[in-house]
Amino acid sequence: MRKSLAFNAAMILSLLACFALIPAGGSAQTWVDLSKKLIDDCARFNQGVDDMTLTMEMQVPSSEGTVKTQSVLYRKGERFRAEMTMEGMEDAGLPAGMGDMKTMVINDGTNVWIIAPMMGKSQVPSDEGAKYRGQWTCSDYIPVDAEIIGSEKVGGRDCYVLAVLDKSSDFAKLWIDRKNYALLKIEGKKTDDETMVVLFSDFRKVPGGIEMAYKAEMYSDKDLISTVIMKSVEINTGLADDLFDADNVKAEGTDVPDFMEKVKEKVGKVLDE
């Protein structure tokens, strides 16, 4: 479940954005009524977005220290680019320089490329590359089959509790604010004797007039496994087409032979201990 796209940071933020599109107020509805409005308003919002840039940080706690991933996500039409840089790897016991490596995923609208210092540049097979497409089409992540099964408070806010009946979905339950329909909590399907839960908080207005959560905390049962902090949201800034051309990018970062030698030294020391 930890590797599931349901808990991919970009997808989660796209999903909560679409739930924020519903106007505040209103009475309880069936999921058929509510989901139709969500999809229609999501499509309307996307029509007004020529490009979007999200800057965020993911923090993963460990016994050796917190590992941070700085991410910038770009979208323009059907094209997508993600840049991810890891920090704190030295604190986690890995060789110095590991945090300098930047990994990129570029979807040029037709093909998907992964560029990383340890791998170079490679085109992703079409079946695998498909999972990188549509991450910004929030309607793709609205469950088709669900039902309102009750109400609970989350973060002091009254929420509808929805059971997701769609077997193709990674979600088991959703908690949605009864007043403004903001998404406050996700529960994933139980796998490997653990349940993944995401809690959303720190809601703020962003360009385009919607409200988004700037903080998402992910739990495995009761253990916090990562926190995603939204740093900025920019819409219609005029992103250049070159940004989505993989030919304009080359892998940069750690010198691979030098890095591998340091890894061998590190492993040797651990074995000696």
C-alpha cells in the first residue's frame, strides 16, 4: 500500500483540490448527486488552468533522522514534469553527496522519461508510463461507486463519512466537510495487516479561488510515516514549452563511480562492526 498511487503526493493534492471546488453550504446529498457536481466543477476548474506549479516538501521520519524530499511539480495541458531532490540522507547513514541527486520525471504529452544520476535518462515503457499521465485530472480519482454511511468530526469539523464501494479504487473511506466539502481524511484499503490513513489540515485559499490543504500527514495504523507540506501554488504563470522536453535535460548530481566507492566503504564499516 505504501507504494500505491493512492498516496502519491501529487495525486493527493489534486484530489483535495477537486473536493474544494464545491461551493460552501447545502444539505446532505447522495453520492451520485455529489460526485456528479464534483466532476463537473473539477472539469470547469481545469478549463481555466493553462499551467500550474506546486512546490512541496515531504518529510519521512527515521531512527537516524528525518529524510526530506523537495519536489516541484509542473503541469501544462497534458504535459507534466516532477523534480525531486532528497535531503538528510547523510543523517540517515548514507554517504555524503547523496542529497545532491535530483530525479526528474517528464511527460511530454506522448512519452514519459525518467532522468536520474544513478540511471541516466531512460524512456518509460508505455504501460508503466501511463501511471504518470492524468495525475492532474482530479476527476480520475473521484470514486465512481460510494455511499454516505454516517458523520464524524475530523479536526473539529463535521464530516460526511463515505464508504468507497468501487473495487478499482485504492480508498476505503473518505471524510468530507459537511459545509464546504473539503476533503479532511482518507483511509486506504487494508493490506499486509496495516491501514494507511491521510489527514489534511492547514487549509488556505489559492489562485483560482479554491481552498487547499497545505499539510497532509500519512499514517500506517497509528505510526506517522510521512508529512507533505505545500510551500506554494502558482497558476497560469506561462510555463515554457522547453520545460517538458526531455532532450533539454541531462542527469546531474553525484559522480556515480565515486559514490559507489563510498557506498562500499560504508557497507564495509557496518559489516566490520
